[in-house]
Amino acid sequence: MLIDTHCHLDFGAYDSDRAEVLARAEAAGVQRVIIPGLDLDNCRAILRLVEGDERLLAAVGIHPNSSAGWQDGWLAELRELAGHPQLVAFGEIGLDYYWDKSPKATQWRAFAAQLELAAELGLPVIIHNREADADTVQLLADSPAARRPSAGVLHSFAGDVAMAEAALALNFYLGFTGPLTYKNGQTMRNVAQQTPLDRLLLETDGPFLAPQQWRGKRNEPAYLVHIAEQLAALHNLTLPEISAITSENAVRLFDLRLSAEFAD
């Protein structure tokens, strides 16, 4: 049994066959999918999508690339949205210096404010970090989120060993995606191999970052098994073993309530 801890299943890339995508995910053993938010409209759409479907869980937050118009008044709406019964995390929030769609000072303001709100609500955070390692670590270290036993996850982790160690020291998990399987992904594999088993999470980040076999094509939750196989090989484990470990990690971090059948 697997849990995809990060997939943008609400995106238009899935509109024509979302039901079939979920059926393939179930057939591959993926029993839960967490859908992260990017902006307020997107968060509302996600909550409508997950409503009543126990396979789907949600997170809400303002992505750094959506933060250019940040208003502190958005926090009140995010707080209200976070009360949804299928809400398990706050995110996707963080810093992105690659796309430069929002001034750094604005990204910092939005990130810090959302970290405070997540800590107040007792929710783990899903962190986006692109070419902003030092600043991400600094803001996380200064945040009350880092004082929680399970602070959150650095999603689609692509940093070096030093960045991984800093994140782990702040009680964060590391989420690994399709690039773990790429021919040029040895640095990432080295980091994943050195990450403690109790801090590993699996995610597709669909529709992006499909594993090597489908590289350049649409990603989907069913492909999570290929990332799991790579992670299992790095730790000299079987697929069932790494599946159980990463699922237990997801249950612990996101405080998931699973059916007895899934728990078994």
C-alpha cells in the first residue's frame, strides 16, 4: 500500500480521465493522494474535488509563485479553509528564486505568515524550495513549525546532503519524486540513501516529474510504485517493506485516519 503525498490531481491535465487515473492508482496500490493548494481559488477547487472521496486529502496554502499580491487578510480565509475535514496539511508554501514571479521580500512575508498560521492550527507544512536553500532553512529555523515533532516535508527534495541534514535537524521529512529514477539523478539517490527510513516520503508531484520510463509525459499517482522501487533498492529493502515504511511515515506526519483494511 502506498500514499502519494503530493499530486496536483486538480490540474486540467487530469480533467479528461481523472476517474481512470484514480482507478489506475488503486490498482497500483496507491490508496491515498494528498492534493496541495497553490492560491485561494485553487484551494477552494481542491476542497470541492476531495469532498466525500476518502481516497483524496487536501492541503491549503499560497505557493511562492502565487504570492506577488500577498495580503495579510488572506490568512483569515486560509484559516477558514483549513477547517475542512479532509484537510491534513498547510501548503504548498515556501520560496522560489528560480521563476522570480514574486519579489523575495514578499515571498518571505507570505512564507513566514503561513508558517505561523500552520503552527497555530497544529498542521504540518508542505514546503516548496527552489534555489533558495539557505533562506528556506533560515525561515524554517525561525518558525514555530520547526518545534513540532513532525514539522512537515520538504517536497520534491532536490538539495544536497547538507540541506538534507539541516531539514532533518528541524524535524522535517524529505519527499522524493520521479527524478530519483533519472539517469542523472545520482546526487539525489545519494541523499535518499543517507536519509533515515523514518523520514522518507513518496510523492509524484503529478502531472510533473514522471519517472524515467515516462519522462516528459504526464505523471500520475499509479507511477508512484516506480519511485518506491528505486527507494527500496537504495535501502536494500523490498517494495512491500519500503511501501509500509513510507506509508507509516505519511500516517504519522499527516495524522491520517485510515480504514482497518488499509492499516492491515
